[in-house]
Amino acid sequence: MAVILKLDGVSKSFARVETNDITTALAEVNLEMKSGEFISLVGTSGCGKSTMLRLIAGLIQPTTGKLSVNGEEITGTSPSRGMMFQTHTLFPWLTVERNIAFSDRMAGKHKEKASVDEVNRMLKVIGLDSFRKDYPAQLSGGMQQRVALARTLICKPEILLLDEPLGALDSFTRMNMQDEILNLWKENKQLVIMVTHDVDEAIYMGTKVLVMEAHPGRINAAIDIDLEYPRNRASAKFVEYRRQILDMLHFGHKED
């Protein structure tokens, strides 16, 4: 797998309005990520996980350092980097199929056969073909998240950024959505970077887990997850990964 995303000495600081103090959200992050990887980012609140995603998306710029995709510096947003947030951000006045086709509609391509075929395919992939004429308010939370995922994936981003996309769901729906995302990732074979506070979710989904520490935000460890899909959450190896990561998060312990 080729390296497509690089972070070279990336730091991000913010000024606090009330005190004029400077808060360093990320400090000197150096990373290389490859096409086809599924990277899970875990860490305590305030360690810079979401800041890292926003930097990669091009929504904000680093204070120091450089981010690049395929050797080209990230200076703004791009359709090649799709981002899905914790809330679904669907347009309530558009039907399911029109929400999914939104990007093509903005580009004037929504009536082209290839665009129509892709919307139909995505509706079948997420299991909502029979709900295509419904509006977001008529759907359950899990169904809304599937539509949001399809809308992000239909652009076929080279890098898919997921900022706690399942955090608001109940446990049963969340586990089903984990498998939905994994199936779509296996089909599209792009780089996925997902922020989560759920250690089990990070292990279940990721090919690699990046454990972050706060104040300032930095990478504590990069743990390759050597488990076949689908993964057994009760297996001895899964439990050992959980113990290792929780030790780092709760006690700041760094493994040799």
C-alpha cells in the first residue's frame, strides 16, 4: 500500500478569547498513512483528535508543519477528502435519494445515467432503497446516519474522515453501523480515519489504533491490530488490545 497522507511536524494552536492565552491542540505530529488503511484515533477529550481531522479535511490550517496528500500540500477542502460528522447534517427538505445525490446536483450531474445508477447502488448498499422518497425526519437515527454515510461515499473520496459518526446511536444500532461502514470500506478500499471514544469500536474496526495524549495533543502510540475481519470482541487477543490501550489512556503508561 502506498503512502497517500503525510503530516510533517504538524502543530495547531488556538488563542483563548477570554484570557488571550494560547492553547496547543496538537504538537509536532509526524504521521504517514496508506491507502486501504482504517485508522482509529482514540484519546481523552481535548487531545486534538477532531482538530487533526479538520486539518486533514482542510477546514483549518496548521500553525506549523505541513500536511500533504500524494505529495501535494493541503491548503483547503477537496472532494477527495470526505468528512462525516457525529450529527448527520442531512438537508431536512430533501428526500433520501436527493440528499445522497446532493454533490452531483451541485455539479449538474444528477440527471446523468452514471449518477442515477450510483445513487441507486448506494441506496441498495445501505439497505434503504424502499425509503428513497422519505425525508430525514421520517427515518430512525441509524437510518439517517446511513444516508449521511452514503452521501459522503458517493463522491468516492480517496480519504474518508469520520468524526465520532456513531456516538449518538444506541448500542445495537451502533454495532450494525460499524459493520455497514466496514463493508463499504472494504468495497471502496480508501484510507479511513475515524475518531472515537469507544476503545472496543476502535479495535473492532481499525487496522491500526493511534492512541493520543493531551496537553499538548500528540501521538502516544501506534498499535497495529493483527486480527481478521469480522472480529470477535471476546477473543483473548481482542481483550489484550483493549487492556493495552486502556492502560495508556487511563494511566499514561507507555508500552515498550
